[in-house]
Amino acid sequence: MSQVFADLKEAATDQYVNGELPEWLATPVLAVAGNPEKYGEKEYLVEILLEQVKDFDVYAEAGCCKWAYDHEDIARTLRWLEGEGV
């Protein structure tokens, strides 16, 4: 298993337990992290998802500049992983 999947599991768990990642996002992210056989050929998207989860902020769109990732970014990457909207 690639390290990116373990890192994604760790980041998603941390953001869910200690951060503000909602359960409705944490659940599919953890499903990706736990399924490297299905998503191994899309590891580049898993790497993007990892960065988005690590830098997740509920208020990413607030203010004049976007400096973090929000739920829409993560949801979009999850759709790409499922082959939707690519």
C-alpha cells in the first residue's frame, strides 16, 4: 500500500476528530483511504485529496483570498476519483 493512503487516513481522522471536517465528508474520504486497490491507479488524485483534507477549513471562501480548501473542493475531488466530471 502506498504511503499516501495511510497519510490520507491519518489526516482525515485528525480533521474529523480534532478539526471541522464533517462526517458526511470524512466517511467517503476514509473509504478512499481504506481502498488502495480501487484507487491505486488514481494516486495523483489521492495526493490532491490528501492536501485538501490537511488544509480543510470551513471558512476557506471567507475574505478576499482563498487560502485553504473547503467542502466543495473535497467533494469535487471525490467525484473525480469515482470517474464523474473528469
